[in-house]
Amino acid sequence: MSGPMIDKNRPILETRSLGKRFSIGSRFSAEGKRTVHAVDNVSLTVWRGETVGLVGESGCGKSTLARCLVRLYDISDGELLFEGNDITSKSLSELRPLRRRLQMVFQDPSASLNPRRRVGDLVAEPLRIHGRLSSSEITKRVAELFDLVGLLPDHVMRFPHEFSGGQRQRVGIARAIALNPDLVVLDEPVSALDVSVQAQIVNLLADLQEKLNLTYIFIAHDLSVVRQVSTRIAVMYLGSIVEEGPAEDVFAAPAHPYSQALISAVPVVE
């Protein structure tokens, strides 16, 4: 994926030994309460303008890490820094100004869009919450966003169920970029789509990155997609990052046995 110039003067996002634990069960069950380490000791640096691909099998902790990075989950251990500022323990009110600059696109567009609301309202909602725009300016901005992601002006009056899966994901992307964020976390944005539609969404993301100077964290388990879009790849296994490096280096000479197993499982067209 071609994108803006990578700025390595200062990381836009950095994690230091980040961890997330969940308590499951209860004291009334036979097993009692147990602690699951969903994310364990993750240190990752993301530079402005790059696309970091995060890969691993289902259940390895990718989506949990994604939600930690945008502070949808509280963090159990370690530190999370955005542009050098520690946001690990900030309250919801303290995080609110940062929400404009740190956005997320979810895996299932059907589940992430309220089925009872028109998509124009869904895209306008962050503008109403965070912006200082008039109603006419919001309407104009929503029309610009729909054009930017390849949707038609009359689509604003439709409900999510009236769209295809690819169109719903375009709505989700429009909502994520409405506030001109600096960093977008993409949690398996194409895994629920047909192969032909996947290519359209990947190309759209590349165009938006170049136009809007975006930085991406692209989470997926499809290595062929990750290789296409990423400048750097981090391989996740059992809640930890076991290998990290430039995309072509990781694919050409994977060092960790798990990385080798993932890459060897990619089908080869003959």
C-alpha cells in the first residue's frame, strides 16, 4: 500500500509491556474465578504515515489489543503512549479530545452500525458530538465523506440492511475518518467480505491514506492481504508479539517457528 511519507522523528503510538487480563467464571462455579491473559507484554511502536500489519490466528488476542490501543478496554499492565503522552489511565472525559485523532473500523460492519438509524445519521454522529459545525455544514461534510468512500449522495437516507457488506464497510470507514483522525485501527476490515470486494476496500484504504495522511494498524489473519498493505508486520501468538520487522523481510525469512508455520500455510497458486 502506497501512503504518505513515514515520519520517524517521534512515534504516533507506542506500547510498553502492555497487558490485558480478564476474569472469567465466578466464585460460585466449580472452578472458581480464573484470570485469562488475553494480551501479555506487548511492546509496539507505530510511526506516523506507516501501515503496521498485525497478524495471527483467531483467538490470539489481536482484537483485544486493538481495543486496548484505542482505549475501549482498560489496560491491566504496561503503558500506552499517543504522541509521547501517557494515556494508559486517562479517564473517559480526559480521553474525549483524543477520540477525534484515534479511530477504529470494526470487523463486522453489520454489527457496528445501528440498524434502526439511517447511515447518514450514523456518519454525522461524531461530527455532532465533537465538532462545532452547523446543521448545514454537517450535511455538507457527510456528503463529502460519502463521495470520498465511493457511496452515492442518496445513500444517506438508507438503513444499514439496504446495503451490501462492502457498502456497509464503506459507511464504517466514512464514520471513522469523519473527524480527520491521525491513526485508524482496522480490526480485520475485509475478513467478512467477498474476495473481489476485499480488493475494492483495500484500494479505498490506500487512497484514503494518501489523501488524508493517515497512519494504519491493519489487523488480519489473511497473510496475502497483510503483505499487500503493510510496510511493517508484527506476528502475534498467544497474546504476545513473537516477531516484528519490514513486511518483505518477515515473508522472505521468518525467524520464529510460528511465523514460519503461518507463511507456509498460505496457498500457492500454480
